Amino acid sequence: MKKFFVTLILVVGLCSTTFAAQIVEDASIAIMDLGTHEGAVPHEINILNAGKASSEYLIQRLFQVGKFNIMDRTLVEEKINSANLNTTGLIDPNTAKKIGELLGADYLVYGNVNDVTLSETGASTVGIGLDFSTVTVKAHLIVRVMDVETGQIIGAAKGEGKSKGSFVRVKGGEFATISIGRTKVTQDSVHNALQQAAFATVDKLIKQFY
């Protein structure tokens, strides 16, 4: 019986070592612009650069963690544009290696804005022709971390963000771009949801590595 437990402990230990990948502190990390699945993000939100905004929030959170050397976004964009490489959304291992060699990065962070959804609840004000509406925005990001040298995905996480905003519109018309409290327009709520989703994604990745 004792021999069985010793064997079990060794097996569990080996499994933990195999699957608990760890990023070396002070490693250089390049964050790519996130892509969007077709139909997953409303057209109006695509115009607001949901993918690029999400990658900025990933950078912000990774910087706050303080364990890595995060590559300058402007420098990354300049080098990638000069090499005509696709770095938005899913990246295949061969392209990742090229990007890593080009940038001198140890790891790439990339992925997609999986979906952004809006749900609306509201009430009409009889006699004055106005609709008061509350819009809840939900955003989900799926992000992967790839070891550039091996092409292996060593971490993956999905993060969710949620934000609410209140709006007024004239009956029969579009939402007016007026403020109610601190809420202004749908764009603010979308970016709040994206930020929360990005932060949640990074937090999950950090738990995987440390």
C-alpha cells in the first residue's frame, strides 16, 4: 500500500511539472493586436477598434504585474509592418517564429475578441416622447501565450468583462449622445467591458504560470 501511494505521488508530481509551464521573469513579451471572429462583434464595435483596444488593456495589465519586459507597441508595429506579417488574431507557429526572430521576443501573446454582446432594458416616459434605456455590454477575450523558440502554446485563458450604461433616445430615433451621470455613449461601456475582460484574462494566465 505504501508503495502504491509513493508511486501515485510521483505520477502526480510529474504531471504537475509537465503541465505547469512557467514564464521566466524578465522575459521579453510582445502583445499582438487581437482579432475578431466574423459575426461575433457588432459592426459598430469593429469600427471602434475592439481588437487593438483589447491588446492595449492586456499590455496595461501585464505592465502592472511587473514580471516581464513588455515590448514597445510602436516599435512592434513598425517592425511587423515593414515585414508584411499577419499578426492579428490566430497566429501559426511558423509565423510566430518569424515574429519572434524579428522582434527578439521570447513569447507572443495573441488571440481574439471572442464576442461582444449587448442586452437592453428600458422604460418609456409617456407624454414626452423619450425612452430611457439601460444597455449591458458583455465582452469575452480568448488569449494564448506561445513560446517563440518552440512554437508551443504554454498558456491559454478566456476572460469576461461586463459594463452597464444608461441612455436616452427620442422615440423612433437613435440613441442620443448625451450624458446621464458618468455614462456617455456606448463606446465607453464597450471599452470598459473590454478592459475588464483583458484584466481577467491576464490574471488567469498569471495564475497558470506562478
